[in-house]
Amino acid sequence: MKRTIKFLSMTLLIPAMTACGDGPKGDAPWIVDRFDDIKVIRYEVPGFEALPVEQKELIYYLSEAAKCGRDILYDQNCAVNLPVRRTLEVIYENYAGDRTTAEWKALEKYLKKVWFANGIHHHYSNDKFTPEFSQGYLLDVIETIPLEKFGSLNDLREEVFVAIFDPAKYPTKLNQTAGDDLLLTSSSNYYRGVTQAEAEGFYAAMAAADAGNPEPVSYGLNSQLTKDDAGRLVERTWRLGGMYSAAIERIVYWLEKAEAVAVGPQKENIAALISYYRSGDLKEFDRYNIGWVRDTVSNVDFVNGFIEDYGDPLGRKASWEAIVDFVDSAACHRTEVISENAQWFEDHSPVDPRYRKEEVKGVSAKVITVAMLGGDCYPATPIGINLPNADWIRKEYGSKSVTIDNITYAYDQAAHGNGFDEEFVLRADDRERMSRYGKLADDLHTDLHECLGHGSGQLAPGVKGGELRSYGSTLEEARADLFGLYYLGDEKLVELGLVPSFDVAKAGYAKYILNGLMTQLARIEPGKNVEESHMRNRKLIAEWCYERGRADNVIEWVKEDGKTYVVVNDFEKLRGLFGELLREVQRIKSEGDYETGRELVERYAVKVDPTLHEEVLTRYAALGIEPYGGFVNPEYELVERDGKVVDVKISYPANYVEQMLDYSKNYSYLPNVN
Ligand code: ZN
């Protein structure tokens, strides 16, 4: 189990059910920059102002610590990243020539991409960027700037040029092609001058020496593997006094400040983390993780360290990352209310009473608000966290799983106004309802799906589960989705104070049907059918309801100005159809009725109408929506009176370039070559 990183490259290509909620605070737009295939969004931190001052102060110190490891990640991604970034930054800040030419714009775009990816390789595809300016141009520009501005970077000029312009050098950050030497062909800096066989042998010997230990440490997690002068394999550990020491020193400095104001178990946890940064001892890291996962009382929480190993072709070495967050009590209240009423929902569901659970327990999902992103979580960020990664700790002590609400909210806001609704939603009242209630409908549907849907229902005696085989996951997602859709339109939600009216369901239903019948096709390549089980499930539900409701015109295809639209005419009847299908899908699962399940999926969920598909792809492409997104951070400022912190002010800068230059100036501690 690894953290569920969703960079939203796919999920956000098409906004799920949501359009958006209220407009942004103030005048600042949600999208602060766009270049290449990237949009940069700002996020807000609702609830920060209302936190007790001690928690705000803690967030401030942890946020400073979160910014101090940025250079580490650059160097981990590729040894030449820091010199490239710094050379381009000197140029950017000092070039007095024409900044309106195409080549200058190309250089600026390249730098923006380097900042976004924390290096010269694309953050998602891992391929090296191709500059759209020439070597000659870069040389000309550099010659207009006094040499001393570049300082020690002058000695690295050739390496920088090779890194930017030679396509054969550092072609990919992460090569995973079986048969290749994955270390020699990957440009990341986790191994230096070491072959794959040497590295595997080195760590196999360590694992053998530790065989049988029920608490195995994550060998190699926090070090570079290289060779000493005698040619022996050695680890350079990332710790105080070791590799990356100058940055780690600053991280520890701020963590100590945080420790001083932390209370309860968190105080001890921060001390354990500091101890680990000092010693580099992975047993200390485990001790810290155990304390962290057991701490369920602290309102403010954070991640800071070498955490995820996606960037290492051998899956051993972890990139540096940081997140600071606090509990989103309003959103947690929502899932608590739903969970507390789990039995009521089960008892009133439209499924055959024999297949309802007699005693049902809801799960309450934890929702957090992010206050700061750093390292490998910045600017591109996950929307959920599931940690720690060590299997034995997960088994013994469990894990923390959270979703990040203010980040998904910002994504939704940024998607609003991208022209999607105007292009695909025919009726103004639908657009208006989606705009007002789309986010709430989406959140509630997710809550009902996750907290209740999957856990509802029971199997008939003798049925083991697994009978539905390859159709099982699509039908299971359909079951959970239908449970959510059915109850999204229930009076009970109004009674519980979770929604103001049936309008929330109308917003959710209209978007769900539109997506299932039509717009999700934008994520399918031409000529392909629907394969992914969540997409199949949505298509199944939407197509089935269309056909079943045809006599009453519940859902209708409309042609206008040569464009195809889909509209829901009768929301109450549609809800009835959701209930009917839920009853049938539950029966199929409970009885293990493979044949009917297969028939349902094959008939409704798989086949794509090529004409409609082509139309959706064309209309979607015309919107020009960037597939990848990332964020600028808010800024925090201590307010002191008589040497005492009395408040922390938050502000929302809306300039990507300024934030990057600020971080490079004020949070850059490592030498060019590490
Ligand atoms: Zn699910």
C-alpha cells in the first residue's frame, strides 16, 4: 500500500460531478499562471483564522520547515538540476534586453517548467524537456550579464548547456524498461556510478543480515548509494552532518521551534523526527512513524521527510516532501453525521430486505485542510494521503488515510470557467444548480459511496463473494455509486441538515448522467472501448437509466446547432430508477449471479458510439484545458507583541514566478554540486 497520489492528470481532465461553489475571495483568479500543459492554481485555507494562536504558530514553524528542503528534491531528481535552475534564475533576474521576443518567451517558459517539475524532467512523464530556444540565443543572453552575477555557476556552464540542449544526456528521470540497467539509464541522483546489479546485491546482503526481523527497517530509504575512492559501495546518508546537511540543518531549526510550541504526543513525535534527522538512523524514523500514526488527537498534523520511493527505479530511495495540515471539522462533521445514521440508511434502502445488513457500521472518513506544500508535494500535489509506508507498521499500528478538501476545492474552482459547462450543459438552470451545488453534491455523493455504500448489503447464505469475477469491480463500484445517488435525493439529508433542498441532488444527477453518457468519453482514446471500472460503472448506470426511463422521457438526447446534448427531464423518476438498479445490482452481488452481471456490464458499460466519441473529443480539445495542475502556497507572517507571538496572518499571493524566485532566494541552502 502506498499513498494514493492522484495528480489529477486524468481525474481533472474531466471535472468529476462537480462544477464549483462560491467565487474566489477577493479579486484574485483561481488560476494564477498557465504554460505548456500546466495550470498553476492558488488554494485557500478556510478555517485558519479561527484556529487558536498556538496552533497557528505551530503551523507557521512547520510551514517554514516545509520550505527548507526544496533544493534536496531538485538534487535528488537530477544532479545537474540546481545549476540549471540557478543559471536560469540569474538570467531571469538580470537580463536587460528585449523580453518580448519569441526566444525569450521560450526561455521563460522553460524556467517555469523547471520550477514546476523541480528539475529538467517532466513531473509526470519523466522525459527531459526540449528547449524551444537555441544554444546561441542562451549564450548571447548570458554575455549581456556581468560574469560575477553567476559566481561559482561559471564553472558549471558546460554541464548546464549539455543538460539543457543535449537530448542524449539525461533523457529520462526514471527508466523502467525491463532489460535495461535501470540505474545507469535513469537520470535521478539516488545512485552515482553504481550498476543495478551492484545496488541489488548491496541491499540483498543487508536484507539477508536482517532476515527474520519482524520490524525490518527500510534499508536505503534515506541515502545515496555510491562508491568510495577504493571502489567500495557506500551510502551517503541524508542527515545532519551527511549529504544535504545544510538544508537539513534549517529543517531541524524550524522543527525545534515547532517542538517548543507543540503539545501532547505531538511534542514527542517532533522530537523523534529531529532525532532521526540528526542521526539518519532508520529505526528512529520507524519510532517517529509509530508515534505519528498513533497520534489521533492533534488538530494540526504534518509530513516532513524522505517518504515516497516512486522516483527510484528500484523503489527504495525516497524523495523529500512536506505537507502541513489541520482537521477540516466541517467536512468531518458531514461524514460523522452520515456514519452515525448508517443503520437508518441501510434499513430504508430499496434493496431486498434479505440482502440488507442487520447491523451496519459506517466508516467516518477524515478530511483535512492543507496549509503548506513542500518538496515533492509542490507545486503538483496529491489529493489524499495514506501513510506510513512501512508494511509492518501498517499491520501493527494501522495507517492514517485522509483526503484534502481545500485542494480538490481549488481544482474545482479552477475548472470553473474553463468553458466545460457552457460547452456541454445545455440548460441554464442546470448550469446554475451545478455552479451552486456541484461541489456539495460531489462531496456528499463521495461520502455516501465511501462511508456507507461499499459497506452496505449482505450476501445470501452460501455465496462467498468473488463469483462475479472480472465484472466484480465494475458492479461493486456501481453498487456504491447507486447507494450514494439514491440517498443524495432523500428527504433524510435535508432532515439531517446536510443539504438545503432537492436541488443539490438535481445538480449531482444532471452531471452524473452527462458524464456517464457522454463527457467521460473525452478520456478514452479514439477507437477504444471503456475499460476502467469506475468509468464502466458510470456508463452502466447512465445507459441503463436512459433506456429504462425512455417511455417517460426521463433522460433525453437533444441536438442543437449540430451539437449533441443530454438532459434530465424528470429528477424524481430518475431517483426511482437509481433505486431500482441498486436493488438489482445488490441482488446480483448477494446471489453471485455472474450471468446477469456479465450481461449488464457488456450491454451497457463497454461499447462506445464512435460518432458521439469523435464529437466529444473534438469539442473537448477545442476548450484547450491543460491536463496538469499544481499550486502556489499561501504565505504566513508572525504578528508579535512584546516578543510574544499574538497572531499569524495568512495571505494568498497570486504570482507563480514571484513565489518561485522568493523560495530560491530565501530557502535555498545547498551547494550547486552535492
Ligand atoms: Zn468505490
